[in-house]
Amino acid sequence: SALIEINSTEERKQFLISELLTMGCWNKLYHHKMIQESQAQYAEKCIYEEPMFVYPQLFYAKRVLLLTEVFYVIRIHLQSTTKTEIKKPGRLLEHPQVQLWLLEYLIQRKGLLEIYYEEIEYYFLTTYYIETLCFAGVDNLLLQAEYFKYMQENVRELFPMWRKIRI
């Protein structure tokens, strides 16, 4: 087990880029007060909904306890919702959409983008762009060239200095 205490902006920045936590929600417990403070909610009626809830918690957590013991075993069979829904036409596009909603949430939280700009930029580029492409490749899904270009334009517009990441 490891206890991570986040007492400063610099410690939070390091925590955010460490990628110690996944964006899945099934393997975490949250303090109710932190959830109230973040006001984060799951994206509704789509798959890939978890980052909308999980990622914002990282900006409000003061302590994170990482356990090495296994308390939960997940078994996914080939006919599970996670394996079948993703293959339906258009479902892959829900992943970048959730990331855009998440970015919108972060922008609305006064000060977060200003303080953690580079960390949020890094997260967004890896999840919105790279992760979507990886999901398409792993599950052998078609990502239309027009949508790929749309994603590129979004990245250039939202983060014009993206090639200069200093993390």
C-alpha cells in the first residue's frame, strides 16, 4: 500500500501526470465530501462515461491510498456490454465526445485550467486523440477520415501550443 498526500499545486501537478490511477470507476472509493465539492457526474447514455466522473476527482483529492491487495475481480465475457456495444456503429465516437465534455467541465471550474493547463492539455491529447485511435485499432473499428481531421482541428484549436508540451 502507498499513501499519496497532495498538499500543494506542485504535488498535484506531479500526481496528475503520474497516471497512477486509471479512469475506470469500479476500483475506487471516494469521500462523499470530495464528490460534492467536485460536482462531477457521469456522462449519460453513452459508453466511456467514467472519465467525466473520475478525472475531476483528481483535482479535489487530498489523499489517495493505493492498495496492492486485490479486493475485486472483474470478469468480462465476449458478449458483455463492454465488448458488444463498442462494435456498434458510432459508439467509438462517444469516447472523444466524453473527453470534450470533460474539457468543458474543467474550463467551467474557475482556476483549474489556468493552474493546471499543461497537465490538462497532456491528459486531453492522450485521451481524446491517441486513446481514441488506440481503441479503434485494438477493436478493429473504422474511424472515418473526416472525423480524424475534425479531431486534429479540435486539438489545434483547443491547444494551439500542443507541440510545445513541457511535461
